[in-house]
Amino acid sequence: MTQHFDALETRSADERAADIAAALPRQIALARGLPGYAGLLSEVDADAVTSAEALAALPVLRKSELNRAQCQSAPFGGFTSKPASGFGHIFQSPGPIYEPGGTDHDWWRMGRFLHAAGIGKGDIVQNCFGYHLTPAGMIFENGARAVGAAVLPAGTGQTELQVTAARDIGCTAYAGTPDYLKIILDKAEDMGVRLAFAKAVVGGGALFPSLRQEYADRGITCLQSYATADLGNIAYETAAMEGMVVDEGVIVEIVTPGTGTPVAPGEVGEVVVTTLNPDYPLIRFATGDLSAVLPGASPCGRTNMRIKGWMGRADQTTKIKGMFVRPEQVAALVDKHAEIVKARVIAGREGEMDTMTVQIEAAGGDDAAYAKSVVEVLKLKGAIEVVSPGSLPKDGLVIEDQRSYD
């Protein structure tokens, strides 16, 4: 097996930038002609959007908008370049949200991750992701085909049968949620069965270090990917296990939650993704997940951007004094005053009453004016604390709930 999936993974920064400068305008032009993007990209000059920096001027597309569009124009809301009958699969995720799926070579780009995990010809993958309505099972199956591995489409549940099949077939790799592999391994021990798993590729949940170590102690190398039903593979771990390498088929931005404004390098923010898939050209699609850019290149030799992995949810909407406060409102508050760098709303409790403190990062300013803006934008009164620029935590939080629910 070669070290890398393809030559894209080891491009120089200049080569990658040149390729993006050629591909991105085509993708923007394609998206602009789709009904779903009417009003979103209609005024955009596609030829001018040649980099992630240029993308930052475009609006962010959120899943809630996708859902509304699908309600008006089923099943894909006008965001695909082919009709529903032109896809290999149509999936339904909770919401409901409908996602297209292709059967073309590595349509979801998951093969790159499986290759990085050492899975290829000669391997048999026990695929324990769901195959019913949701796409995870097919995403990983498509990736296994791309690297030449065979697949046992196991799905979830019936653990004793899973153990029997893994033993009889000789499955060498596991695909599924991080914790279900342990259930299979423990059941195998109870049954006195020795399994041949040596590799595991996981997603859809947190892979805790203690669980990864337990698998390692059992002779299984376990790596995780970051993927969504809408976008396919976004980023993935390699043998270096230093953050996650961004997939070559997407462009990732990290923005302040509730906005489309990129954060400073290294700061935590919301993951916004533009996919280069011409079948389903999602432009600046907000994942609702938090992460941060990890500086430098991976020791594994792959040269693309790295992120730190999943670091929480960006949707920090919180009810305070009976009213919802949303990240978008905090962003609007910042925009009302040119001198405000950033703001943070803190929900607290005194006795049996909610409290709200708004920390404003600015070089001075008028507390009374800020208090008035808080009422106008957040529809609530709150204490104002002006703090010096650079003093608020760089953790991606714009709304912090300090109330105890014990």
C-alpha cells in the first residue's frame, strides 16, 4: 500500500491554492444557478471567489434554512444539480432532512480516511453504522469500495450474531460508533470467541482516550473521522494522531458562532464548510460544531490544514429570564458599536432569579449606550462589564451558562 491515497494530499501550499482558485469559481457559478441559492448568491461574482478568504464575504447557509427550503421544494430544496432520480440513494435524517448519495467512486470521500487507517485490499470491514434511512452505513461502505476492501453490512444490534459473523468471515476491521466496538469485543470474550479485528474507523460520537487505549491494548488501532450526512468526510485522523487533516474535497473555515466572520488563527469557532462536490454544492454550510485550526503540517506528510477535532456545539442558544438568547443576537450587538471587538453573555443565578451579565471587549466606550443596545438586541436587561481587548477567553463561547442544574 502506498503511503498516501493520492497526490492531492501532499500538494504544496501554492499548488493547493492554485487548484482551489480554479475549482472554487466553477463551484460558486454552479451553485448560483440552482433554485436553492436564489437570493443567497445571485449577486455574487463567481470569478472573484478564488480562496477561503474570498468565501468569507458570502452568506452562511444553515441547516434550518435547508430544512425550510426542503419543505417548499422536496426533497432537496433546490440545492442539488441533479433531480432526486439522478442519485444512487436518498436518505432521511432527523428533522426530517433529506440528503442525496452517490454510488460513484468515493462520492463521500471516505476512502481517504480508510486508507489513512491502513484499510485496503485483503481487509473485510464489519460496517456497524446504520443502513436504515440514514447515510452513515453507505458512506463507509462507499469508502471501503474505494480502497478495495470487502464489507459485512452489519448495521447495529444483534451483538451475538455480529460476533459470530465476524469470527466466521474473518473480519479484520471495524467501522461504527466508538463505543459499540467494545460491546462486540466484550460479547466475544463472554462467548469465548477470538476476533481478528486489527483496525477500527469510527465516527458519530466521542472517542475518549481511555477507550482508544483499551482498543490499543487489545491490538486494535482506532482512528476517527469527522463527517456529516450533508457533506461527507470533512476531516480525519491519521497514524500521526495529531489533530485531524482536512479532506481535499472541502474548504473549511472557522468562524465566530452566529456569524460568518473568520476567527483569528488558533481560536475556537464554528466549522463552516464549502464542498467541491458538483452534485451537491453546499457553499459555506454551517455544521453547528466547534473546532480550531491546528498550526503546522501533520508529521504523516499530508499537507492540508489540520483542525483540533470536535470541540462542542456552536448553537449556544440559552433561555434567560424566560427569553431565548441566540449567538446571532450577540453578533448583532457587536456590530452595533464599531469599537466592540467581541462580546460574551453570561447566564447566572442569584437565589431563584436568573441574571445576565454582558461582557464587552472594547477599549473603553459608554456603558449606558451598551446597556441600551443590550435591551434593543437581546430584549433583556443585563449588567455590563467592559473588559480590555484580548481578555475574553478564546474558547468559541459567546453565551456561557453558569447556572447549576443539579
